[in-house]
Amino acid sequence: QVQVVESGGGMVQAGDSLGLSCAASGLTFSLYVMSWFRQAPGKEREFVAGISRAGGVTNYQDSVKGRFTISRDNQKNTVYLHMVSLKPEDTAVYYCAVGVGDAYRSPNNYRHWGQGTQVTVSS
């Protein structure tokens, strides 16, 4: 049984930094693309960042480029999202997703999702 569990969310102030982690089990982690999505109240879920199977290729939404960094540790079956210079508009529930292909930005690419972790950025 595949399990995807995010951790690390919280409430911070604008300009602060925060790190998220996502641990996946029940699968061969290194065979899957991993991504982070987010969903703000009243908005659709949107792609934030993705990383290739070996970690050599990353992909970011324009609004987070230069502020967010995605990484992975295939030995620990974990993907990370390091966020700096956070803005109130980054407030959302952040979801980790396990992908089967390279269409990073398409939710249809993802087979397994975590339950989400809340990130709240106050101004």
C-alpha cells in the first residue's frame, strides 16, 4: 500500500523561510517523478515544483522561481521543498504527488497524493 505523508507546514511571517518534507512508502521511490502542488481557498490546485527521478531536472512555477527549491533523497524516499522569502500569496495547502511521467504540471500525471500540509504566511 502506497503512503505519501507531508510534514513541515506552519504559520510564518512574510519574508520568512519554511521547509516541507514528503515521505513516500510502498513503492520504488526512485522510479517516480515527484512534485509539489498547492491549493489556496477558492482556487484550483496548482503546480509548484517538480523533480525528476534521479533529481537532476527540476521544474518550477514562475511565481516561485528563485524562492523555492525542490530536492529529493532516494535513499530516504523523501522529497523536500525549501521555501524562502515567503509571501502572503504563498498561503495554501501544499500537496506532495507521485508522478508516472514527465508532464510535471498536469495533475493527471500523478498517481498518488498526500493529505496536504497547511502553509500560512501573514503580512
